[in-house]
Amino acid sequence: MKRSAVYLVVVTLFGYSSCQHAKSSQEDPCQTKARVVGDETYCDRYWECVNGQPELYDCPNGLVFAGKNRGVTEGCDYPWRSNYCDGKQRANPPIGTEHCGWLYGIFGHETSCTRYWTCWNGTANEQLCIGGLLYNERTHACDWPENVDGCQKHPLCNDDPNGNVPLGKSCNRYWQCQGGYPRLQRCPAMLVFDRHSLRCVVPPTEDCDVPSTIPPPPQEEEEENIPKGRENKGNQQQEFLNLPPGAIPAGKGRPRN
Ligand SMILES: *[C@@H]1O[C@H](CO)[C@@H](O)[C@H](O)[C@H]1NC(C)=O
């Protein structure tokens, strides 16, 4: 009899104190201008003021709360974009589908260093890193091969880590492999890339005539041979300005390589 009374008191005290604690630390969304606040404990949850009452919501699976009108959908964002989860946990476990670790996210490819998956509500879309870049698991973006652990060498350079590789049907651009890392290069003026000797030569060759002295309009030549990545285009443009010593810039005013 005495024992169970003590037990009851303990439960009551514990319940009371934890309730007090939750109330004091969790911000009430109805007291804020945005009417939405992140959960104190879980970074993938938020509270929204609905009809004057705080209601708890989960971010779409794989995303974490970023703030009203922020992130990629419903105020939620990819967790690696900021320190959203510092000092917090996630309430929800991953829901995986084919190629997707979570319903929403960006994931590495199972068999390729140049490909990756973007997942939206569990539907995977295959993406390609262009311009000799590889998918970097750490930044979830395309990156120079030397920054990508485990994928340092590019498949383009498999045959010869220091050889040249034709770029589609291009007559003046080619890949130069440097220790397995491909670099986009352009033949000096008036020379064309010969796909047999793998060097810049005086034209004509089997495939290439004497180059026109009139520069082709931007984006005109052989763009179809470069796979178009949907992500990180701006990033890649920047990267191309950063060619290694000795590289010949691919031309001014060109939107892409
Ligand atoms: C996500 O997909 C499920 C079924 O696959 C569907 O019921 C749901 O409406 C989708 N959600 C969004 C936000 O598109």
C-alpha cells in the first residue's frame, strides 16, 4: 500500500516536470509572425499554427526543417545544405526506394562515378556529371576527380591515364588525361584533333577540314556530344575557368566549355 503510493507520486512528479520542460523550451508557432517554428528536439519536424493551435508536422522523408518559404519544399531542405540538425536528432527513419536512401535526396550511383540519382518523393532520376567531373558524395554535387574519395580516376582515362581522348566528333576539342584526371583542351588555332594519332595536327584529316577563320557562333559546335547535366551547371562553368597550368581556355563568351 505504502509502496504503490510512493510509485504514484514519482510518476506524477516526473510527468509534471517533463511536461514543464517541453512547454518551456518549445516555441509556440502561434506566438510568432511566421506561424511556423522548428521542433526543439527533432530537426525533421516543425510546428505550425493552425486555427490558433500548434500542430506538429513531419518534413517530407529525407528533408529537415529550414524555415518558412525556405528549403526545397514545404519549408524543408536537404540536411547537408546547412547546420539544421546541430544538437538535434531526426524523428523519422529513412524510407528507401530503388536508388533512393530516403524519399527525398541526392544519392550516389551504384556502378558509376559520373552518375548520381536525384530522388523526389521516392522517384529516382539519373543525372550525369559533365566535363570530366565526378559525383562527390560528401557535397552531393559534381566535383573535380581529385576531390572525390574513391573515384579519383575518371573512366574516360581508363585506356591511358596520360593519353588524349577524342571529344565526340569535335575537330578542335579533346580530353587530355593527366594521371587519370581528364582535362578539356582545345587545339591551337588552325590545328585539328586527329582521332587516330590522338594529337592536334595540321588539317585536313579524315574527319576534319581546315577550320574556318570565322569563329562559330556560341554553342554551335558538337554540344550534343557533351551530356547535359541538370544540376550544378553554374558550378561547372566556374570550374572550367579553373583549368590547370598549360590548359588552353576553351574560348571567351562561350556559355559552356
Ligand atoms: C508521393 O507519392 C505518393 C505515392 O507514391 C503519393 O501518394 C503522394 O501524394 C506523393 N506526395 C507528393 C507530395 O507528391
